[in-house]
Amino acid sequence: MLMTWIPASKFKELTGFTNQDLYHRRSSGLWLEDIVWRKAPDGIIYYNIKEYEQWLQTPRRLSA
């Protein structure tokens, strides 16, 4: 069974991101809270693997 929301530890294992990578993407607003990531009531951060994959496939806009 594939879970949609996975803890940061599993997300890092699957993607190769570091804690610093994840912090930067959250704090810069690159990944939106409650869409790609969210903090559970117990303080653990979870990532939505399906939304991450969708974000990854979004074409980049080139600057003019």
C-alpha cells in the first residue's frame, strides 16, 4: 500500500534530500504547506509524495 503522507525520514530515504534541502524548500515557499508538506499535531513533518511528484513534473518557466 502506497501512503500519500509520509514522514520526513521516509521522504528523505526515497528522494535523497537532506534536512537542509527540505527546510529550504519549505521556508522559501517553494513547497506549499498543506499541499506538499504539513506539520502534524505532534510536531512531525509529513510530505505528500503524490503532490511532490506532480510538482516535479511541472514545467519550469524560463525568465525573460
